[in-house]
Amino acid sequence: MKKCSHSAHESLTELNITPLLDLGFVLLVIFIITTIPPVKDMDLKLPTAAKHQKDPPRKAFYISVQANGSLSLNQETLKVDDLLGRLISLRTDDPDLNVIVRGDAKTHYKLIRAVLDICQQANLAKVDLATDVAK
């Protein structure tokens, strides 16, 4: 005697996709509703802003150190002792002073280091070293 009928096995092997279709349609409706672009109900004339001109960049001061040990500040020859006083007077005139140290390739490092120490004693915040691009 059979415990299960043959038709009961056939219904278990079939996949009922009706709930999956319902879920798909619900998700489709949700995506359509949430992706509607915002509606522009009123025409507004927005104010315009005036263009602000940028301040010109501040002029950099160049300290050139020659191989023989001579110094120049913007092509004005100075002695090492006079450089500190000159830098302090320039910094009092312009607290945002920008200094670029340029050294000859054959200059000894101790001369460049002395100039950097003087810049530090003058409390200069913006000190850069100039280099050339290698060819």
C-alpha cells in the first residue's frame, strides 16, 4: 500500500514564484518613487556675487650665497654681521616675510647653514631653499 500519492510529490517539486513576483513589483514601485527628480515649483532669481580679486603674491626676498662666501640680499651685497639686522627690519615691515636662500653649487654647507641660522634668529617663518631641476 502507498503511503503518499503520486500527485503530492509533483506539487512539492514545482516552485511557486508568485510571492517573488509580488516582492519584485513592490521593490520596483519603491525605486520609482524614491528616484523621482525634485520638482521645481517656483522660479527664483538668485543673487549674484561680485568677483573678488586675489591679492597679488608677496615678493620673495632672495639671499644669494656665493662660493667665495659673499652674501647678497636681492642683489645688494651684505656682510654676514649685517644680514641679521636687515632681516629683522624687513620682518618688522612685513610679518609674513618670504625668504628664499640660493647657494652656489660649490658653496660649502657651513655657509648655507650660517644663513639659515641667521634666518632662524630673525624669526622668519617662511624660508625656502632654491634648487635647479636636474637635467
